[in-house]
Amino acid sequence: MNTRILKPDAAALDEAAARIRAGELVGIPTETVYGLGADALNPDAVRAVFEAKGRPGDNPLIVHIARIERLAPLISAEPSPQACRLMETCWPGPLTLIFPKSDLVPLRTTGGLDTVAVRMPAHPVARELIERSGRPIAAPSGNRSGRPSPTSAQHMFEDMSGRIPLILDGGPCGVGVESTVLDVTGPVPRVLRPGGVSPERVAEICGACEVDDAVLRPLGENERPRSPGMKYRHYAPEGELTIFRGDSEAVARAIRAAYDRAEAEDSEPLILALEENLPRYGARRVRSLGTGAAQAAQRIFAMLREADALGAKRIFSEAVDAEGIGLAVMNRLGRAAAFHIVDVGEAARL
Ligand code: AMP
Ligand code: MG
């Protein structure tokens, strides 16, 4: 199959919408990452999503809608007042809410769960496609399973070329990490996956917010995750990634030493560092994560892909503060590193 990248003009949107209705897969830009879109209510289309990604069948998909009226048919209980406040405040945007599912939603879409994850994206191309197709669209990140998520049409092409007919090119993604997955079925909202909407923001809106403690650590051997995606190796570059956390001077010293050892072993190392710290690494090969957590979120997946393109066998990254969207960055970095995190100097708060 020949995969085309198209500018999302009216003709391309019409073609993409027709393909969604016909049960085919389309690459979609969203404000978080590029998604692999399919008709969420068509089990065959959904099966094709799992196949194209190489994704385990028990890792559920998020269902995307463009209008609030489209929520009711997908769920089997009235949203709680908290969920309503969150939708009023954060939709459209990078927040996914978990609801009890209706019979309309195939179990294949929810990975066998009796709950469904729903989000209203803000990206105009995603919204327009959902509207034109007239279907709720299941859209997991458009990477092959385990790889860093795509934040440009080109990245998605790298993973999906030959597997899907069409990718709509909406430019680089503004947020850069996936949506926050929030369980709103209990009394206190609980973050299952940190993302574009911070727990601090959820707490402002709802009065409280819990963060699943599996967010910043590996799962135990027999532990059952609340969010099935948490158990899989994720976002990983080919090279071995190590994160260094602590006082920034001490972190730079430790990374320089690790880099120099790796270079002596011909591991073609690469450093990922915040912009302000770049001078600390001298002539070593280093890429910038930007000036703070929000920029690091935008860049993190592209940097992990670039590490592969450069053939880096060892990658050493600075940590960012796990606050606000920084929690999402540290979750992705941590999982990409299989939680290989070195605390140096005065350990920073996780
Ligand atoms: P992705 O499609 O790559 O953005 O991943 C979506 C993630 O959302 C999955 O890996 C799950 O962890 C989470 N998710 C989706 N549906 C549910 C659900 N019903 N309950 C809990 N987590 C979910
Ligand atoms: Mg994903």
C-alpha cells in the first residue's frame, strides 16, 4: 500500500472521512500527538488499528468526539458533576475521561473493558475529520507499538508507511505528549496517565486529584494496572536511555562522566539537556529539550527518534521537574528508560 501525506484541504478531508466511514485507517494530527484514526464503532476497523500498530489487544483505544452531544450514546451512566465540570473547562483539549461504556462501543475498542475512554480534541483538522465522517474516531498514537509517539506527519510516515493509505499533515503537534487519562468513575478523579492537563489543574477544577502511583515507577511483576497501557514497554528508542536527576551542576558532572565512558566504548552517546544547561556539556554531542517542561513535552518524542536516527547506543538525559506537564514528560522519559533513573547530588523531588 502506498501511503500518501496530504495537506488537510477540503478534498483531503473528504477523502479521509470517506475512508473512515469505509472502515479504513487514516493518520490524523491532534494537539497531543498524531493519531491512527478509525471508526470507533466498527470492530473490523478497530482490529485493523491493533494490527497496524502491532498493539496488544487488551490495550484500549481512546474514542474521539467533536461535539458534546456525541458522548451520551457512548456511555451507560450520566457523567458525574465533576466529570461535567472537567468537560466544560478542559474540552476541547488534552484530557481523556473514563466512563462506563454503552453497548454501542465494541469490546474490541475498549480492550475488553466495560469502560470507555473519551476525548474531545482541540485540533481543527481532527475536529473537522470527526465531523465530516459522522463517526466517533478511535485514535491511538500513530506509532508502531513500543516506539516513541509521532509528533509530525513525517514521524507517523516512518512507522506507518505501507500500512495505511493516508496521513493528514497538520504540522507539528502543539502539546507533544498524549492526553491525560483521568478515571472519573470514583469519588476523587485519578490520573491513570499524565498528559497535557496537569493533576494540579484537575485539582483546581474538582477540589482534589489523585495520581496513580504507577505513573513514575515500573509495575511489579504480578501487579494489575488500572490503565492497561501502563504495563507495556513504551516510547523507547533503540539506544539505552538513562535519566539523571538532582542538582543541575551535579547532574551535568555525572552525565559528562557517563558520556565520556560511553564514548571510550564506542557507544556513540547522545545527551538530552535543557537549553540553559547546554554550555555545561562543551563539545559533546547534545540535543536541547528546550527551556522548560512545556517545550520538553513538545520535543521529547522527536528527540528520542533523533537519537535513533543518529545511531546513539547510549542516551543520557537530564530529568525535568515532575510538576505540571513535567509529570507527563518524566512519565514518558521514565518508561522510555525502563525507569533507569540515577539520583545524583542533592536528589530532586520526584
Ligand atoms: P494511546 O491510544 O496510545 O494514547 O493509549 C491510550 C491509553 O489510554 C491506553 O494505553 C490505556 O492505558 C488508556 N485507556 C484507554 N481506555 C481506557 C480505559 N477504559 N480504562 C483505563 N485506561 C484506558
Ligand atoms: Mg500510544
